[in-house]
Amino acid sequence: MNPSQPERVARDILVVGSVALDSVRTPFGMAEEALGGSASYFSFSAGHYAPVRLVAVVGEDFPAVHREAFERRSVDLSGLETAPGRTFRWRGEYHIELGHAHTLETQLNVFSDFHPRLADVHRRCAFVFLANIDPDLQLEVLAQTRGARLAVSDTMNYWIARKADRVIEVLRRVDVALLNEEEARALSGETQLVRAAQRLIDLGARAVIVKKGEHGALYRSAEELFVTPAYPVSGLQDPTGAGDSFAGGFLGWLARSGRTDPQALRQAMACGSAMASLAIEAFSPARLMDAGTAEITERVRAIHRMTSFELESLFD
Ligand code: AMP
């Protein structure tokens, strides 16, 4: 077997990203040093659909209770390194418009010296999610997972402000790049989102998903344009992690179904919306941890009901 092209495990998803202690304030409450991080939200979301293998680093101060929470959801932590030092910390707040996080503090801590070294079990995952993290680390992961069936990336304005050219390099090498509207505007230089998505395709992205918070998400590739609404949530607590949870539902469904055709992508967008709606109903990934299959299925069905209408009789 050629080690750079290992045989893939069809349903397994590799996620590399941040595992963090988040301090967040929203108009509805606050949390101090709660479990957070892009890879955490993704894992608790995608884990409802397919096996997830997490690669990240935490410090010696990372509470055992969080590790146990991952294990309870059967997330494979063999790639979660513990390094001397402190765990990554993020402090942010949301104002009443809730559209985007205002970062108050980012402490990279153990992530400053982290270089993911993937074991065979990680390289063999058919699906790869490069959660929000330094784009140089995302490129290091891509170099080790060449030939994966589907690779998807996410990012954040923090990295666009510091390493836009590397973020674009990632976007060129993955199959789908996820961005929220603010990030899509910042990276493309376009204000209108349809144009921003087009500009990112022109820059070399194969497909982009622009996440628009309570206004849903837009998928754009050279061939496809598809939109999904957000599931209407009335008990929003904390928007943190909505994007990563969307990604978890999206990639989770593709891995579970084993399909990447246009219809599956549309289904995956609906699964993404359903998972994002759960994430924001609590601080930390708490709702994702305890949601049941029936509840998730009902949200996907509701999204379908909200978006389908009879076309035939309309033009009689
Ligand atoms: P989202 O709300 O989906 O954009 O993701 C929020 C998560 O990203 C939080 O739980 C943070 O811990 C994490 N995060 C914030 N800033 C960064 C950063 N610069 N690099 C990696 N992860 C970050």
C-alpha cells in the first residue's frame, strides 16, 4: 500500500481544529471557561451521523470532565495531544444584532507550537474537516491527507486579517470552503454575498458555503446554487459554534450516506442547518451533546416543509 494514498475508511471523518476554553457573553447570559473550540462543536455535531476522529492539542489544565464528554459521544481522542502549557482560550461577546462575534481576546497558548502529525487511522478517513485554525496548520493537514474523498475547510476573520493569502491557498485545495458572511466579504472584497461567492470561485475555490446566521446558508459552485433557511429558533442563547455545528451536520450526512452528488449536498445543507439550530440553544456544545435522533430528524423535516411548495398548479 502506498503510504501517501492509504485505503480510506468510508464513513470516518477527521477533524483538526481548536479545542478551547471559551468565555462568552451574549444578551441572554454568559459562560466562563466553558468547553468550546471549532473542533469541539464540529465533533459533537458530526458524531450524530458518523464516526469522528479528533486531532488537536490542549494544555495540562484541560479538565478531565470535558475529555469524558467527548468519550461519551464516542469521539476518537487518540489524536488529542496534551502539551505543556495552557489550553487555547477565546473570549468573545455578541451584541443585540447577534450577527457576529466580537472577539475580545484570543490566547493561542499550546496552539502556538502545534504541528499536527497524523497517525495512519487519521489519514485513512475518507472525509476531512479543517475547522477554524491557523491556515498554515490546515495546509499541513492537507499535505498528509491527500486523496481524501472530500475535504472541507472553515476559517475566521482572525486568520483572514493575518494570513489572507494562506486562507486562499486552503480554499483552493479543498472541495468546499465554509465562511460566514463577514468572512466572505473580507476575503473576497465584495459586499454583495452572491458576488462574494462568485469571486471566491474565481480565486480558485471549487465550492463555497456562505453561512448567513438566521438567514440560512448559500452553496455555490461553478454548476450549483442552492440555499437553505435556518431552522427558526426561538430560544437562542449563544451563537458560538453555529458554523462548526453546521459543518458537522453537512459533512456528517455526506459521510453517513456515502454520497457527494448534488442531491446529497442539498440534504447535507438541511442537516447542517438543523445542527446549527441546536448548537445555539445553549452555551457550549451542551445541546449537541444531549440532542436525540428524533429531535434532529424533526428539524430536518421542518426545514423541508418550510421550503417546498407546489410548482405545478402555479402556472396552470
Ligand atoms: P464559530 O462560532 O462557529 O465561528 O466558532 C467559534 C469557536 O471558534 C469558539 O468556540 C472558539 O473557541 C473558536 N475560535 C475563536 N477564535 C479562534 C481562532 N482564532 N482560531 C481557532 N479557533 C478559534
